[in-house]
Amino acid sequence: MNDVPPEHGVGPYPDGEGAWPDDPRLDPELLRDGDRRNVADGYRYWRHESIVADLDERRHPFHVAIENWQHDFNIGSVVRTANAFLAREVHIVGRRRWNRRGAMVTDRYQHVRHHASVEEFVAWAKAEGLPVIGVDNLPGSVPLETATLPRACVLVFGQESTGLSDPMREVAGATLAIAQYGSTRSINAGAAASIAMHSWIRQHADIDAGHR
């Protein structure tokens, strides 16, 4: 039985240094040693800063925010999904520190901004002209499944245990709820963020581009 875990990524560029492409985006160390990073195949051997620059040219106009008053462990998952769906930025509202393990290093490629308070976050959103859209199963919420999401907006998620804080509920221009059919009161924030972001993708993104 083979207990050696499989290697991901690619090894050194084939045929040695003489065969390396003449491309300033490529990293000589990765070409020499191989690229085992968690990146799409199209970015193999690229420098980190070249990947970020390329992503910045294509980012979608939606943002994602998550409240972090109790050191929420879902934030890493939210950051990883935001990277997959190419969100403009992820905003951490509350505590600055968060568990990066769940992000699987995608936070290196995803812009993450911190706001110490709801008031600071709202001031930023107003200055950018972005509507704040809460996502929580609250009385009076509009079904996410039938809602039309603004193209440019901030989707906001609350803590795992309590959902959106009262101050965040008050400033949200709309609150959307995800349809549920089982016994649990809510799904975790990471799953909710994935569903909401994908709803935005279905309404506004180039679907064909996401499958290339």
C-alpha cells in the first residue's frame, strides 16, 4: 500500500532553463523548482504579483463583508470562495485577527480590508456608493432566490451564532434570506456566503468565462 500523498501542481519546467519562455510574468525559481501552489493551471509558474495584477483587471464589482466579533472560524472559507468568484474585496468588520487556515493561502491573492466598527464600514460603503445587502434569515427578509442583486454591492454576513448584529441590520438597505427546509435554524456563514455569491454570479457574471 502506498502511503505517500499525491503531489499537486507541476514540477520544474520541462527541458531545463534553456527552454524557459521569455515572459516577465514567470518566476525563475518556480520554473526551476516546480510550482505546487493552490492556483489555477493558467497561472502555473507565474509570479505572485503578476497573478494579483491579472486578477485585478478582471475582478467583479461585488464585495463581501463578514462580522467578526467572536473570532469567527468561517472567515477563511469566505475568503477562499470570494477568491474563486473574483469578488472585488472581502471586508472584515470587528476584530482584525481571523483564522487564515480555511483560506488555503487564497488571501494572498484576494484583497482583504479591515473595519474596526460597523460605523466605519458603513462610512466606507457610502463613500464608494455601494448598497449594503444583508444576508440572514430574519423576519421580513426577501428570498434570495427571487431577489435581483445590484451589480455593484456589498453582501454582508453575520456571526455564526447570532447572525447580523443589530447595528448592521439597521444599516442594510435590504436583507435576503436563503430558503431552508430542514430543522436547523440556519446554515453556517461560509455556506451562506457561497450561496449568495453564486447567486450574484448567476445574475451578472460571464458564465462561459468561468468554465474556461
